[in-house]
Amino acid sequence: MPVVRGKDIEVLFSASAIARRNLELAKEIAGRDYDDLLVISVLKGSFVFAADLIRALHDTGLSPEVEFIFISSYGAGTTSGEVRVLRDIDNEVAGRDVLLIDDILESGKTLKYTRDLMLSRGAKSVSIAVLLDKHTRRQTELSADFVGFECPDSFVVGYGMDVGHAFRELPFVGVVKGDA
Ligand code: IMP
Ligand code: MG
């Protein structure tokens, strides 16, 4: 078991398993025949996944525009979840196919808010790609169009995801054993 910052980390999804899955996801996305694709990475957690997925998309021949939206969701997993845009995109979305990329779909509040925002701006379509789906935690009707892996109901870190600003740099997704 890897030890990082003095903590044992149980590997759930290895770097090689994620890389293989990203290639499959890119093929699924390319199969949708999007017209004018605008990829929006939902920060912070999705930055590593988005970086890998857009390069896998390139290998399929897709050349999307790429943007970043910084969303904060306080207590998103709870009923009090409040979602806010901390930094917006500055692209035109009207009439375009938007693909939102996020790390985890949990309650669905973050992505529902972001999807509805893009639809209100006139997006032709809004699709969702997430690395991990914690479907047992859902509190909205939202589902993702493209899912890397079903995720057990544990708090995960790595591959862009943090606990207390730590562990984003891990090349794999894991669970911190003991007290994080
Ligand atoms: P939702 O609005 O409940 O779907 O919240 C999903 C967001 O919560 C994700 O984009 C992550 O930023 C964060 N999140 C949920 N579960 C985890 C986890 O296990 N590790 C790290 N971040 C998480
Ligand atoms: Mg997030």
C-alpha cells in the first residue's frame, strides 16, 4: 500500500486502469457526433481528469474548445448544499454542444446547477462526463452521459481530488486509511 504524507493510501483505481478507461471514454464521446464541442472542466477537482481526457479526445480526432469554470459547492453532499460560481467561463455557449467534465458525481447538485446554467445560456446540448459516480448518494435526477467508474461510498483522493488541499498530485485514486 502506498504511503504518502505518512498516511497509508488504499488504491481504488490505478493510474493504468484510469488511462485505459480514459481511452474508452474518449471513443464513446467521439461516437456522439458533436457538432461544435465546448469542453468545460469543473474546477478544481477535475483538472487532472480533464487534462488526460482532452488528450484522449485528440487521439480520436476531436478538437474541442476547452474552458474552465470554478464552482464551489458547500456541503454539496448534504441537503444544505449551496452552489456558487467563483470563476465563470467567458465563451459563447449559445447553439453549442457543451461537455461538462467533473471528478465525482455525488448528490448531483454541482453538475445540475452547472448544466442548468449552460442551458439557460442557450447551449444546444449539455453532456456530462465524470471520472467517478457515487450513485448511492444522489439527491437530484441528474445522471452522467459518460462515467469512468462506479465509486464506492468512501471519501476518495488523488488524480486531482483532495482532502484538506492534500493528495491532488497522486496519479491514482485512493482512500486514506486512518485519520486523513
Ligand atoms: P455533488 O454536488 O454532491 O455531486 O458534489 C460533487 C463534488 O463534491 C465533486 O465535484 C467533488 O468536488 C466533491 N466530492 C464528492 N465526493 C468526493 C470525494 O470522495 N473526494 C473528493 N471530493 C469529493
Ligand atoms: Mg468538484
